[in-house]
Amino acid sequence: MTKTLTTQDLADTFDAFNRHDVDAVMTHFADDCVFYAVGGPEVFGAKIEGATAIAAAFCGVWAGMKDAHWDHHSHFVSGDRAVSEWTFSGTDADGMRIEAQGADLFTLRDGMITVKQALRKSRPPFKAS
């Protein structure tokens, strides 16, 4: 029987992102998943391969931005594709803050995320008040 990822699964995943709970976040990621980050030297940003490396990257974001949070997230799933929209906010160790809307484009297989393509508005960081 083929599993299906639901909008509730995605909502639960983003709630786990907000708790900084890497085990709960990774529940719906396939072992062979690929994450294309919002920034990096390539046209696609940075490419991170495999669940272990992706979990470490997520933990790195939380370590660098203790208040990292994805607000107003909404989701839809259609066949083997899904989309999540959100507003990201976080403050780095230098007191610079990011607040910008973004989206994730997902590719799915058997109810698991195989590709997470993160896209975020290019809004410059500003000094946190």
C-alpha cells in the first residue's frame, strides 16, 4: 500500500521546526532526500543530500538563530508534489534579524519527502530591536 503525505503531516512538520525538534521534523523525510537551501554558491543555492546531513543543516540553523520560527505556514499536497508557504523570522548571534516570506516546493514518494526546495524573499537582514 502506498502511503500519502497529508497537509496535516506538513503542518506537524512545521510545528516541529518551530519547536526545533529535529527528530519530529525528519519523520517525513526519506533517507535519500535532497534539500536545496535558500542560499549558497550555485544557481539552486546549496544542495544537501541525505537525511543525516539535512538534519544537521536544520540543527545548524537553530544553533545560529535560537529564535528561528516559521509563522503563518499553510500547505497543500497534490499527487507527488506539495507546497508550504510561510514567514520565516530569526535573529543571528550578531543581532541581525531576518523576516521574510518564503515557500518550500516538495517532491514526494510513498508519503515521504524526497526533495525540499526552499525559496525565500531576498529581504536584507536588519538590526534587531
